[in-house]
Amino acid sequence: MRRTALLAAAFLLAPALAACGGDDEGTTLNVYAAASLTATFEEVAEVFEQEHDGVDVELNFSGSSDLVTAIQEGADADVFASADLPNMDKITTDGLEAGDPVDFATNTLQIVVPPGNPAGVTGFADLAGADVKLVVCAPEVPCGAATQKVSENTGITLSPVSEEQSVTDVLGKVTSGEADAGLVYVTDVIAAGEAVEGIEFPEAAEVVNTYPIVVLADSEEGDLAQEFVDLVLGEAGQGVLGDAGFAPAP
Amino acid sequence: MVTARARPTGLPGWVFVPAALGAVFVLLPLVAIVARVDWANFVPLITSDSSRAALWLSLRTSAVSTVLCVLLGVPMAVVLARTEFRGQGVLRSLVLLPLVLPPVVGGLALLYTFGRRGLLGETFSAWGIEIAFSSTAVVMAQTFVSMPFLVVSLEGALRTAGQRYEVVAATLGAGPSTVFRRVTLPLVLPGLLSGAVLAFARALGEFGATVTFAGSLQGTTQTLPSLIYQERVTDPDAAVALALVLVVVAVVVIGLARQGRGSTR
């Protein structure tokens, strides 16, 4: 009986112990990046691993505010790339950064419609039409804040049928054809490919979303983390971001 | 005290260690939620416009979906418990599938069935019925995930109750409908009630299928769980306060369900 209990305990503890001992060989760099950077940062990380033998880049993608919460709660992060400035400000307010954050890309909103544009949307003003089922991000999340700002700038009041928690949710509703139109970032439209059509609108240019990146103070691999940031800011990183539709930071 | 009472049943002593660990594992996170609540602002946080709208919507849609679960689930449980046919085992597993499916998958499945471009969507559109982004969609998502809870508990109750009384009633000349109404249902009423309460609790907590299928808009499709998910980003205090409300409601509801089950014995 006692042996069974011990065995059970060993089983329960084994994974935890294994996780502790896993860092013996090589170095791990933990990069926390906004979900919208997923495809680009995976590519950048691959380049980084090729350039640095024995270094393993662990990428953690999520909403910027979720990542900030994790870092504030003591997550083991070396680099943080945010999808907007307010979330980076939370990090600097708490003094969790090593050095100043650097802006590395910008993103703007675009209208997204299902293939064939069934509702015949041509510009931002069309989105206010009663016959257009519009889906946007909730004002609480960055893409929703940007949407609200465009709405304020233009004086056009939107009445969406749903306010989603993330860009991905908005895209999902449009690709499935449930919604006639949505507001997402240019990069999301490019990433979605054939599943959607993007419609540019001039009013978007006034609401530019800036992505900052920073090395975190608690990082045990500060130099390596800085090299990763340099790669993102350098030609290779900027090339990858440009291909995905991000514009360079001013 | 616990050991003293348990000893006569012959439970090995070591069993209490993992049992206590398990209990701590489940209870500690609840304690952590209570510890994080900003009590000074608790009432304003849970009575804001969006909170009240979400709570009211959640209660309303969960009630409707519970009624639907009863209307559709009771016959399903009866058929599963009282008949035998080829493929019944497979059918039972399929009916119970929403219990184990990730809710997001349930939401997608509903979307591909009732969505505008779904299997039945075009027919519905032709009739002028638009399900997407409506409270109806919320009810459907909740019903989809909570129905198995009712079917499972009721089927269990039906099997435990056995068929003796039904057979007697039938030999005394009662028709099948009368037997069902006057004998079967009263016999398993406690099981039915606890199943309905569980289904209600599950509907109240439904999130994944709802956001996938119904979206989120205050007053129409934003249920309490989706509001909590949203507030966690900008207003963690509000999220925690609302989470506590949901926990309390769930505890009360589960307590009711257990009481219902207790009286069967």
C-alpha cells in the first residue's frame, strides 16, 4: 500500500522535476510577443537560432495585456514585444524593463469582407449601414481602441452586431460568412489569404498602432535578449515584418 | 474526528493524504479568488450596467436552455434507458460527446450547421430566420453543451429505478402515455431535477461555444462568462468580482442538485 502511494506521488512529481532540470544543455531565450506577431516572430526566431548555436528561442504568444499580466506576476521572460504602447507603458511604469523600449513596426486597420464582398462595402462610411452586419473588436482590446478612434475621428457611429475579444475572433466571424464586414489590421488580412478580401480606407492612416519591444530587467540572458531585439530592428527582422504587411516604425 | 468515523468502514489511512491534497487543489484557487476581491468596490463592480445586463442575459438564456434540455433530453434519456436497438451504444456516445468536446469545437459545429453558410443556414435564411449574433444563438450554444448533463443523470436514474412499477401499471391497463406520466416521471423526478439543475449550471458557465457561435454584444449575446473574459484585460477587479458572483451561483446551484439527488436514496 505504502509503495503504491509513493509510486503515485513519484508519477505526479516527475514532470515537475523534469521541467526543473531541463536547462542543463543550451540556453533558452523566452520571448513574449503579441499574438499578431506570431508568424513573423516564428520566422525571426528561426533566423536567430541559426545564427546562435545551442540557443533555443521559446516563443509565447498571447494578447499583449495577458502577457503584461504574466510578466508582472513574475513570468520568466527575456524579451517583450507589445502590440501597442499602453501595454508597454504598464511594464515601464512597474520598472520591469532593462533599457528603453524601441518601436519596431506599425500596423493600421483595414476593412475585411468575405470573398465576393456580399454587402458591397466600399469604405468606412458603408459600415454604418443598417444592412451591413459588422463585427469589431471590443473597445477594451487594442484593435477595438483603434476602431473607436477612427469612429470618433470621422464622426461615423458604428453599430456592430458583435464586439469580439480579439482580432482572430473578428476574422473568424468574417471568414465563416456570418458577418458582412469586420475591422482588423492589414497584417491579419494578408495572413488570412484567400479566405477574405481587404478594403483599404483613407481614414485608417490617422490611427496608427505602434509595436514596441524591450529587454526585461529580470532576464538572465540580457546580452542574448538584446541581440534578439537587434535582429528584429535590423534588416532581416524588418524584412520579415514588411512581408507580413507591417509598416516600419517612424 | 474524520478518521475515527471512517475506521469502521476499513478505509486505509493513507487515502486521506491524496484526498486532502485533491480537496486543497480544488478549493485553494477559489480561496485565491475571494482573496483578490476588491470588497470596498464590490457592489458597484457587480452592479454596473454591463454586469447587470450580462447577469440578466445569462440567467435568462440559461433558463430557456434548461427548458429546452428538459423537453428534448427527457425523451432522449427515456429512449436510451428503456429501449434496445442496434447502434444504441454508438448513439449514446455521440449524444454525450458535447461533455468532452472542447466548447470551441461545439461552437464551430453549430456555426457550420446553423450559420449563414451552414448546413441548415440557407434554409433558415430563406424563412427569414437569422440566428447569428442573437440571443437565440446563445441559447443554442448553451443547450448543446448542457443537454448531456441532463441525459446522463436522468438515464442513470431511470436505470436505477428499474421497470417493476411500469410493468405493474401496464398490466393494470394503463396505456404507455399514462405509465410515462403517472409512474415513470414521478419515480425519477429527483434525478430529473438534479439533472436540470446541473444543465442550468453548465449553461451559466458556457463560454467557448457562445463566443464562437454567438459573438459578444452587451444585452444581446454578452453573457457573464464573456464579460469576465473581456474585463480581465482592462478591469481585473471587475472580472474578479463577477467571477465570484458566478462561483457563488454555481455553488448554490450544485448544492440544490445534490439535495435533489440525495432524496432519491
